[in-house]
Amino acid sequence: MATLAGVLRRFGAAYLAAHALSTPQAKAWRAIVACRTAALGGHRVQCDACGHEHAVYHSCRNRHCPQCGTRAKDRWLQARLAEVLPVPYAHMVFTLPHALNALYGAHPQWVINTLFACTAQTLTEFAANPRWLGGTPAFSLMLHTWTQDLRRHLHLHAVIACGALAADGQWQTPSRAPRFLFPVDALSAVFRGKFMAALRHARQQQGLPRDPQGADQPWRQRSRALYKHAWVVYAKTPLGGPAQVLEYLARYTHRTALSNERIVGMDDTHVKLRVRADAHGGKRVVQLPGPEFVHRFLLHVLPTGSKRIRHYGVLAPAAKREQLAQARQALQMPAANPRAGESAQDFMQRVAQHDLLQCPCCPAGRLRVIETFIARRRLPTPAAGLEPRPPPIPTPRPACRGPPA
């Protein structure tokens, strides 16, 4: 089966011959190639009933690795369960024009922070307007930087409750209809204005020294193009309730630009990638030269310390405990029971632990650690052509036999 790690090993030399890696890209590269191999250490387990044994290697836990993140996503969903309110939810998408892609390549952290700030300010101001809601909204923003074929496409997914918490502690429902929040054309205009104002201020303060279009003439050309371009704010069909909200959020939390399942195959020169063909679930396969595939994937490695998911309003970390309790009271929800939530998490952990220790060959056996592998103190650089291999496996034993002596 073709994997992202395999693509990096096969085409890494050709890509590195013509490109340099940033520090976050090099870190992600090393982690992905070493993930679940002997390079990161691990242990060998043996069944105490039938004697079956196999090696278990550690994960890299890098957020860009397609093999990692499932458990983190599950924990995140459990933590969010108590925060969902019994109201309809809306899904919006705030997209930056592609004319800003070059600026993102030079100043990714500034573009990401400004995109989050302008989107959050836009939604907060519309929600505070008595014409629409007249209160504090509850919403989360999730960053995506990619299209299906791994091109750069900067946008935020916003999942927002249809309502707001008023200053008097009451819950305000939308003024026009229970499932209508704000007009998207007005959102687009305000969103564009805020981002352009932030861009001008950053230039005046010399905060973008590496802007490829920072000179006077390129700056004016880009500004005209940005004002001429429609800044898309797309409002999708509102989500139905808490269960649907959680299911939808799961797709956009701990997820990288692609999964290994989408890599259909590769040969000596190309990589085949499965992408969406239409809005009805159809699929098609695109073929990319190996180095180009590597280049497109690395476009989506985030700067160190950049948060992909952020919460605002009622869900803002600094005020969530008090404001969420007020919203629940206004909506006549039963108070959350922290002890019950903790017991549920403990139960999930016990179930997962039981599955991990169950012997795959016999129903009665339990897996025990019989050997530990020490991880390498330092992973080689991508240019070193790291291709970790597991340690030698002892002579195969019968799949099932009596308990070991």
C-alpha cells in the first residue's frame, strides 16, 4: 500500500535537490518517515496463552502525519460534548483570495493570525448587532489550507450556534428565522475590509519585510486585485443538532491535508491521488509527478506554534466556564456533571486498553511486553535518506501453541 512516508522516501532526494526545507517542514518530514518504525522505539509483545508475538512501534504524534491523530480527535470530541447547546448550528466558510498565497508563503504566521482575527471580529460584531442577534455568539474556527489535489487554498470553517448570549443572561434567537444568522454578502464586505485594513497597517509598521509584493507598484496591483475579487463567505445548510454538530466537527479537527487511503499508488515517477470529482460524492484519480506531490504536501505544513482550531465568544477559553453556564441556564439545560464526564472518559480508556491487549490469534490470550526497543536519540535529516527498518525478528514460531514456559 502506498503511503505518504513511502512517497517521501522515494521522491525525497529529487525534491531536496531543488528545494530547501523550513524548520517546521524538516521536523514534519522526519517524523512522518519515522512514524511507527524502530527509529522511534517500541516494544515486542507476546501472548501468554498461544505464544504469538509481534512488534509495536511508537507513533510520531506529528499533526501533519496521516497515521496519527485518531485518539486525539476522540478525546477532543469527548471534551466538546458538554459544550454543545440544544440549538441549530450553522456552518460558514471564510476564504482568502489566491492573490494572497505568495504573502502566506513569506509570512504564514501573520496571515493565519490575521485570518482568524478578522473572521472572529466579523462574526462577533454581526452577532452583537441587535438587528441580527444582540449578544455574544458561540463559535469555533478551524483552519484549512488545501484543496483536494493539495493546492494552496486558505480558508476557515466556522461552526456557530444560531443564537447569542445577551448581556442580561438571556439567550437571543435569530431575528429573521431560527436558522438564519447573517447575510453573506454583508459578511464578505466586512471581512474583506478588516483584512485589507490589517494588511495596510502591517505594511505601514514594516511588519511584512519579506512580502514578495511589498514594493509600491506590486503592492498597488495586488490591492486593486484584492478589492476587485469577491471575498467568498459561504454559508452551508445549518446543521441539525448536537449529534450532527459533533460528527461534523470531527472531520475538521485533527486532520492533515490527506490520508494514506487517498494515495492510490505510485511508480518510479508519479503518484496517484484520489480526489473529489463532484458535490455528490463522486471520485476521480489525478496523477502528479513525485517531486510535485511532495511540494504540494509541504505547502500545508503549519508554522510552529500555530493553532489550527480556536474558540470564541461563549466558548472562548478565558470566559467559557461562566458564559457557557449562563447559556445552559438560559436554555434550561441540566447542569453538566464533571464526575459523570470523567467516568465516561475512564470507561472509554478501559475499552481501548482492553482492545490493545487482546491477542489477535486466540480469544483467551493477553499480550505481555517481552522486549523494549530504544528510540534513536536524534533522527537523521531528510537529506540523509532515512528509511527506518525494524530490528531483526526472531525465527517465526507457530501461530498457536501452548503457554510459554
